Amino acid sequence: MWLVALALAAVISTMLWYFKDDGRYRLDILSLIFWGSTIMVLIDHAMGYYNDVILAGLEEGEFVEVSWQAFMLSILLVCVGIALWEFYLIYKRPKKITHKP
């Protein structure tokens, strides 16, 4: 479930970056955070599936877990990605941008 949520967040952030970003909010960084997380979780799921089904010889294995805990973890991971992006924006705050009233 968290693989699906991170992939969805990655696609949405990439679309926002491509179509709506003017460079002020650095949506490219948000997109990279979510794509990196998605690739990491995909590799984790693939290795876990390989170990359970292929090496251990189990008849059944689930690649994407669908449960309440997995749903809550999905929400938490997306929130952590957004928090990391906000910390980046605070740290790299552009000094040249002036706010017009």
C-alpha cells in the first residue's frame, strides 16, 4: 500500500513541478524525494517477495500489503516527505525573493 501511495505522490508532485512550478517552491526537490522513496520501497518489496516466494518456497506471497497499518504508514511516509521538503525550503530560503503587498 505504501508503494502505491508513494508512487501516486511522486506522479502528482512531478506533474505539479512540470506544469505549475515557477521555481519558487522547488517542487523538483519534492518530486525527487518522492521518486527516491518510491524506488527504495519498490526494491524493498521486490527483495522481500523474492526471499519469501522464491527462496523460502512459500506458495503465496503478497507484493503490496493492504491493511489498516499499511494505510497509516502510507500517510505517514507522505507526510515525512512533505516535511523534508519544507525543511529544505526553510534551509535554502531564497534571499532575493521579495514579497509584494
